[in-house]
Amino acid sequence: MNLSDALTDTAVLRTAALAALGDGWREMLNGESFNHAVYAQALITVLRQYLPSGTVAIRGISPVTGLLCEQLADLPYRVAIDPLDNSTNRRQYCGVPLQRGRTADAVLNALVANKANATEAGVLGIDNPDVELAYALLLNQHRRDLAERLNQRLAASAPVVLFVAKNAYYNQLRMSVSLRRQGFYTLAVTFNPDLRDHKAGYFDEILSTDLLSFLLWLKGASGAVIHTQGWLFRYHIPVLIDAFLPSSCRQFVELMDLNSFFFAPDDLPQLLPYMRQTWGDGVDAMQKVQLVCETYLVNHVDGVVYQGSSRIVDLFDGARRRMRWLQFLCYPLPEFCVTADAERPIPEQPRLVFAGGVPPINSKHPAELFGDAQLVDTVETIISQGLVLDVYNNPLKIAEEDYANVYTAHLTLAEQYPNYRFLKGELPERIAQIISTYDLGLIVYDYSDELLVGPEHFKTLIPAKLFMYLEAGLPVLVSRRAEATAEFVEQHRCGVAISSAQLHDLPNFLQGLDWRELREGVLAAREYLCMDKQIQRLIAFYQLCAQQRSALLADSVC
């Protein structure tokens, strides 16, 4: 299905954006434009015509699987899921049993790219003519509904911010809640239906769609403020948005992990074999496109929001137009903050905690790229010194039932050391309360010599977990190699930086800490950095950049 044909070349409003993407822009757009929700709806529509009741097997686990489970829940079918080559240990998914090799009256193919047995009787997939027709009809209706809803919101009196992302992270949740308190209507536009629950309750509205459907609406929109989020190998998405952005609309791009920092260009020949393990054989071409996209965005979008130190601006030569740049971090949200007492007893043996995403430990995540974040060496260094440490893994990463498949090293350490636990974490509204009983939050890594991640990534990053620790009332222990984070916690007196040598002598280092002073620093920093206080800077930035763009457009007309 060549989905991008729905956008003609004449619809392009900013040719420089497509020039940055090169001849492959349609292929990139096609890759982001399959609508999972509409496909699930099409499968159910055809199923009900073909089989009014009976047994149904869903083949594969994907974003479509959960949508199918939701829609089948109230229908007269007995449903099971065949996970195929997914090695999951789960017995259920979305409340539906998993049964390998399940036979049924009808089979729904949840893996769009899997065309095996597509012509088999009773198998419904995108290659089935009836499903393809239903998909086309339902997609047209989806686009009409999407346009009507978005236009309705923009026509209302309240100012609107559209948060647009494929994989939105916790900072957008915090921004949205605080903006709503300032009278804004926030709307999350997500290209990944799996994240609807993650966003629920933090935005006024959540719309699940695909990039092409969004662009078809956008090219005729007026007055939209769009806050998009970049990520590794995802910077082509805001560039595609910019290509079809009308002159009356504004796009603000948030820089998260950057390809140019994570994969230093000079080290690319050494990096490529490991990058291919994770992102496939075409990753070298993808990397080149992402670098061009980063350059385009920092020079052309209305405003750039960055999650790190101001060194990022200098590295992108942004000093000439510094007014277009805003440092806006994942500041503490009052709803997430736990009541903390700086006077509580000083611990005889401090209890340490790490809360955040731990990449799987497997061949797709080689240590040369992910070894520091996988934490195995760091954990062993700490717990072998007798210290108590718990790791709470990001709950969006991996199902807890599958930890034995991908976190064997951590589970082995937990068996060997009674002072260590590797646990499933919680979402932001709950995790701060859970970890508030500990004494010190960690942003500490025992960096391996084999790690090939670019130095600028560590020098500039200020991660969201820092502010989660502040919400929990915890002082922060940070590796000195993480320069921006170390400087930040020392500036705000909410933590201490530690060298590699001190990490290997951690009990003695911790004995010298002034716990009361650190806790007082945390509470002061939490108050000063509160999202509700900082949000005015973001609002002013939206307004300033919009005025600058309007002035430029007026000058060009003159």
C-alpha cells in the first residue's frame, strides 16, 4: 500500500524540508502512516460479516493486538492470541489467553508486515481484498473525524497546544498538566496506540492517528501550535510535519536523544556493526538522514526546546539565533511530589535506588551501545560493597513475566546478593511515592572501556529521572562523567557528583555526606524548579517565537 500518494507534491509548503529528506521522503512517510486503529476496526468489520460467532485467533503481538482485544471483548467470540515467534512468558495479553499454534474458525493477522499464509482460508489480513476495502473506507471516515475534532478545538476560545509524537515520554505529561492549569487545552496526537493509557489523565484529549492522516489535516489548518518530540531515528517526523506546515501554524521541536551526539560521526565506522544489530542493515543510510534532519530542524522550525545543557545550542551553532532556543527540563510536578522531611533520621546504612529504563540484555542491544544503561557492572560494583540497592525498571519497557528472558544477569545478581532487587517500576503518579522511602537516587554508571556512545551525549544530557528523584524527596548521586547533570545537582545543592574511584569506595564516600543539608537542598530545588513556576517560560517562548515568525513573514511580503 503506497499510502503517501494521498499527498501530492503540490501540497508541499516548505520545499527545504523535503530537500533535507531527499528522494526517499515518500518511503519515510509511508513507514509512519499505517493506521493501527483503523486496521483493527477493518479486521473486526470483515470478521463480523464472515463469522457472526465462533472461535478467533489473533496472530502476533503488535499495537494492533491490544486494539483487537478491546473490540472483541463485547462480541460473541472465543478469542486467543498466538504469539508466533515472540518468546514471551506471559499467559495473557490484554486479558486474552496466549496459546501457541491455536486453531480457530477465523484468524486475524495483527502483524501487518507478516504476509505468511495471507491467502489461507479464514485468515484476515491487510492483503485480504475485503479487509483492504474496509480499511480504505474506514480510513477516510477517520480522517474526516480527525479533521472535524481538531478544527473544532482550534476554533474554541481556549489556546490549544498539540503535543505530537510517536513515543512521548514523561516530560510532555508534566508540561500538559501545568499548561492546563494556565487555561490551555492540551491535545495529545499519538502515532502509537499502545501509549494511550500512558497519557490518560494528563491531557484534555488524546487522539490516536497516523502521520499521513495528521498531515492531510495540517496542510489546511490555521493557527495550530504544535509541540513535537524528537528521538533517536525519529527526527524525520518533525521534518515531514514542517514540510506541510501552513504559514499561520507554528512548530516547536523538542530535542531528546540526538543521533549526532549518541553516534559520534568520527566513530561511525567502528559503531556501524553494532548499530546494525539494533536497527538493521539500512542503519547507515538512516543515520545520514537523521543528521541532516537535526540540522534542518535547528535552523528552520519556529522554536527548539532542549533537554540538556546550553552546550547543545553551541554545538549546533545556535548562538546567532539563541532566542529560538529554550532549555526546558522535565521539572517536578506538584501532583507527583511526596511530602518529605529533611529532619528524618540519618541512615546508618543508606538504601539506594535507581528508577528508569534498563535496555534488554541481548544480541539486539550490544554492550558497545547500551552497556552503561544495562547497569550490570554498576549494580555489581555497588552491591558487592554491601550496600542495599533496588532497581525499578520502566514499566513500559518489558512485561515483568519476560524479565527472565532479557534481564538474566540482573536476576542472577539478585539471587547472589540478598541486598539487591530488580523490580518492575510504576508510572510517574506512583513511582515517587514508592521510592520516597529510600535515601539516595542514582544516576550512576560504571562506564566500560568498550562503550562507544559519543561523549557529547553524556556531557549534555539532563535526564527526566533526576526530577523524579526530586519529586520523591531524594538527594541524587550522579557520575561526574555525566557533566551537565553533575553540574546541575551541585548548582542546586540537591545531590553530589562522584568519580569512578569514589564509586568503588562508596561506603566511605557516603559516610562523609551531610544528609540534612542534602535533603534541605532537595526541597529547596523542588520548590524553585516546580513545573508550575517554570511553565510561564514555555508559554512566553511559544508567544515570542510566533511573533518572530510573523515578523519574518511580514518582511518577506514587503
